[in-house]
Amino acid sequence: MRKFTSHDYAIWRISRRCVLLVTVLFLWNDASLIAQRNLTLYNLPGVPQSQMMNVGRMPDYNFHLSLPVISNINLGASSSGFSANDLKDLDFDGNGEGADDSFFETDFSDFINKIGPYNTMGFDFNTTLIDAGFRIGKGYISLQGTESVHTLLGYSESLFSSFNEIQGLVLEDFDNGPRKYSIYGTYLDFSHHRTLGAGYTHEIIPGKLSAGLRAKMAIGIGRAWTQNEDFDIIGDLQQGILGIEGNVGLLMAGLPAAFDSTQGIETYLKGSGNKGLALDFGAQYRINDKIEVYASLVNLGQIVWRNNLTQYGYSTKYLDFYANKPDEAEQALEDVIDFVTTPEKTKQVGSIKSPLPMYAYVGGNYHFSKAFSAGAMVNMERLDGFNYWNFAVNGRANVGRVLQAGVTLAQVQGIGFQVGAGAAINLGPVQIYAASDNISSVVNLGNAQNAQVNVGLNFVFGHRKNKNDLAANDSTGVETEVVAAVDDDTLSTGKKVKIAKPKKEKTSVAKTRERPEPAPKTSSIPPPAKPTYTAVVATTPPALKPWVNLRGTTYNAASKELMKGVTVELYQQQGDREVLAYVRGNPGTDILAPMERNREYRIVVKKNGFKPTETKVSLDELAGVVDLQKDFFLEVAPEELPTVVSTKPVDKPVETAKPIETTPPADSTMTTKPAPTNAPSAPAPNTAVKKLEVFVVTGATEMKPTASVDGATVIKISAGFRIQVLEKTNADWWLVRFRDYNGYVLAKVLKEEL
């Protein structure tokens, strides 16, 4: 019994064109599922294109420039049903009756077993037209222009099972009339658009919280999508007809200009005035030194297609092929082509809104060290009204500032598990990067159902140091000096204590002296009989410095605004007493001060017109960190009547700032200036009455944090100002208070007020 073949319907003359058409559709639409997902590139924050996916992430550079095309070539291809090799295995010529056998005589049995009931294929291309940005204060301004092409083809198993069933028909199968095969779930969606946008990222809390917004104008270049996708294939041997029953609609905008010889591709690329708006949002928050979280939304917007928008309709009369009249069968196909390209046979449509492909990312990272981190991410894509959910875990390693590399293990909806990898190399200002969400497709493209690659070259300038870099310069080994009072004698002499960088498996000891005069070196562990010794033992791991950087920001407690010009005092705990180890005014908003890792501290933050605030820092807080982040809040001080300073005895002590407790050496020959004859005698040692002396500055001088000309200047004091003497430390230096500052000035420039 002879089988039903294309020869019965004179399809042999058009089968080659059908095969070509179907093959082009398959290859052209081989990827939309992976689109602009870029899960691996998202995990390379040193690459400017990563910031395009999260505008809320503050870049770690000061300026970047990306040139057209070469800075970003992003290609993607995917198929949920089959691989490229599966398509190649279909033998269109080997299963029929001759060399000219048709597409409809191909055996699709193996192919059908590999696809699902509903399947998608697609292709995506994205590139950079221009991308530049620069830092300004705590913000980063960026400008971007991109070109994107998205294609999506959906098809069902019924399309190929119908073709396969036709191969088994015999003439007797048509005794009861025509055969009908329903085709459903087949659609096409093509979009070509351009975006031009500007973004701004701001550090809300430096080193912790940043957020950003990008506004974009979307320009529609070309658009095509189908309507009424369900139709039937009809076969009628008695009438000699193989056709399509039902209406299939196709909407196009911009594309006809590309095929119009009078306009050309240049007119198409300029666009036809179809525009829209889109927004990107993003934020990143560092909970502590180890954990950070982030979230971003890309392409929240749409394009309104109203210019050059045309609707094409197909009906049965245009798709009937007559077996008994081969010439008419050929002409029928020509009519279809003519119908698509002839404006007189189309209908103009008012306007249609189409959303842009939208992407959302939510995730977090855990930083095991400065060089390595790992995290997890949830990604959602919304394409053509459908949501695709993807999940990924990732790891990232930094090798200095030269190399950043990452790997990703992702579960992609409709595809399965895949492994991605990427790296960025910085050669001076030139950055070269490459990333792929499916690295196996690079070496075995034929068997891959999902292929994606992103490569480019950028220019990046002014890499700024992150908080770990600033803390200890671990990678550079640069020595840093910390001015810290270790005990009374060191404070009185004003010596700087230079804490040596600890070596592996050794303990570094900062040595102190019992008196200012030179003395023989003592053992690293002082004997218990000499209580004035204070051995500072740094038992930190080799990877950590023996000090910690205090980093902080001060806010107005009422308005929550950032405050400038505060003074920071660090009081170091030494046994049952505390010593002023650091004092400095900060003209800006950021506080940066050094603290020894194995000492407890009391931090005092002051500003004129506000109540001072203080907080204590324990050894546990300093253990294992290179930065200690603190936020301080100052309340407005109530208005007080001015204090009248008198040289007469008082009945109760006058409260002043807590002086630094020091004990002069026992054998010191230094003397203090005698009190004026008209001044009352000092109170008895056991009484609570204390005399407050006021002196006038006779010449310009500087207040120092220790009794030494070395060290930073706390504040400069001009001649004529009045200051309060808290303690006459020695013949050269006195501890004084000026305004809200405590420190040491030269005694020779002070004259007692008469």
C-alpha cells in the first residue's frame, strides 16, 4: 500500500524553500531564554558592565569609559527542546523517495522524543554604544547607550507530530474526507530597541549602604510578533489540496523599511519615532565586615509602537497548494511573499504598548577574607508576559587589583544546571574581561542547549581603596606609625610608639621605659616588682596588624543629617586608669583614628553646641577585624549661662574635663612655676576643692596630643586667647583646655591672667 507523500500534492517544487524558511527561523531564534541574564558577570563588580545590572552598587573606581561595540559584545542562544546537533541529525533527503524529497517526508520520531509539549528558542544580542561615568563626592554619575536585539520563538510538539503522522498516511485514510491536524502554541516575538540613559549612585552610609537610579529613553527600531497562533493543517487527497485553515496575524513596526529598496537599512536603523521610558533601580547594603546583600531591577518600562505599525493577516485562500496544478502551487507561495511585502494588502494599526525584557536580581555574599567571597542569587526574567526563575550560587576571588575571577553554578528554568565562569584583568587603565553563564558551551557548542558569552574592553581609572585596603595595607607592607600613650612616662616624654609589623609565629612587644633618662633595655616581660611598666603584647594572627582603624560618621540625633567638624578623643584603658591616647578635630564627615588591638578604649565625640557622646570599645570588638565601624549621634546642648572664672577660693570643686593622669618621675629635677603671691594657698590634699587657673596666650602656639613637639596638631591658638590650665605637667609642657579641646601647650607662651 503506497504511502501518502508530497508528490501527491505537488509540494516537491516548493519543499526546498520551506526547509530554508524553517531552518532560518530555528537558527535565528536560538536563545532568548538566557537573554541578558548575565549571572556570572553580575558577580564581577570590578567590571563597569556589572554596574549596569545594579545601579545601586558603588563602583570601586573614579572614572570609566567604554567604547562602542568593543567594550561589550553580549551574545546568547538557547533552546529548551533540542541542541544544534539534534537539528543536524534530521535527514531531510534520506528518508523519502528521491533526491528531491521534502521537509514533510522527514522522520521526526527521535526528534519528538527530545522535545516537550511546549518549547521555546531564541537569540539575543546586546552591545554598548557608549558608557562612561565619574565619581563626584559620595556619588557616581554614569551615562549609557545600548543596542539590543531579542528574538523568541515558541512551538509545540504538535507541529512535528503532525508532520510525522502525515508520513504514515495511505490513500485509504482519505476515504472519509480531508484530514485535519491542529497546531497550537506556535508564536514569534522579535524586538530591536536602543536605550539612552543617565544614572546616579549615592553612598548613603559610606562603606555600608548605597543606592541608585537610572532613567532611560527607549527607542524602538523594529518589532514583529504574531497573533491568533492556533491553526489547522488540512489535507484532502480528493481535492488535491494541502493547506492551512484559520487566521494567523503578524504585527510589524519598523521592519518593512529594512526590506524597502527605496529606504534601505540606514532608514531602519534610525528608527521610526517609536519611543518609551524605562527605569533601573538598585541597592546594596553591607550588614557587617562579612555579609552584604543586594537587590536590583532592570528595564522597568515599555515602548509605545505607533509609527509604521502594520498588521498582516493570513487566511486559507493564501495557503492552498494544488496538486493537479503545480504552477498554481508555486504561485500560491509567491502570493504569500507578496502579501507580506506589499503595503496595499495590509492594515495600519493605531498603537500598541510592549514591555521591555525585565530582569530582577536579589542575593547576598559572605566575605571569608579580603580575597575570597561566596554568595547566592535569585534571578527573575520577564519576557513576552512570562516569568522565568533562575537560582545561582557563586564564588569570587581577587588577586590584588590585577585579576578578579568568579564561578557560578546556576539552575536555569527550562534548561537545568549549568556552570559559568568569568574573569577581568586590569593592565593599568585597560581592563579586559570575559564571562559566560555556561562555560561548557564554549568547548562543546553543538551539544549545548544554552550558550552565552560576554566579552569586552574598558578603560578604568582611579581605583579607590576599599575599607579592607585602607585598614592595614596588608598587601603592600607599608609601615604605619600610631601615636599612642602606653604609660605615664611615655606620655610625659611625648615619644612615639612605633608598633612593628608582626612576623609569623612570633610575638611583637612594644617596649616602654621607667623614666625619661636613657636606661638599659629590659626584658620583653617586665618584672612584677615594677608596676609602672606596661608591656603591650601583640598576639594577633600574621594576617592582622596590631592596630585597628576606627571609622565612623557623626549624625545630628534630631535631623539625622551628617555632621562635620567634630572632635574625637580616644581614652586608652590601662589597668584601673585611662590615658588620653588620641585627640583630633575632623573637618569632614568621616572619622578615621587608630586604636591598639589589645587595649580597651573610651571614645568621646564632641562639637560646639552639642552634648558630647561617648562609647566604650572592648577587646572582643577589636579581635579579628581591621576596621571598626561606629556611628555617633549628637544631641543639641541646652543653652547655659556663661561661666565666670574666678581666682578666689571656691567652696566646691569646679568641674573640668577629666585630665590625663600622669605621674612625674621620682628623680626629676623639673620645677613648676610658683603660684602668684596674691593667689590663695592650695587646698589641703584631702579636700575636694581645686583651684582653676586661667592664663593668657602671649604668642601663637599649637596644642599637641602629648607633651612633645612631635605628633599631630590638635588646634592652633593665636596670641591673646584665654585658656584653662588643667595640670602643670613639667617645666616645658602644661595640660590645658581651650574651647572643647584638651591637650598640651608650651608653658613659656602662657602668662597668668591678672
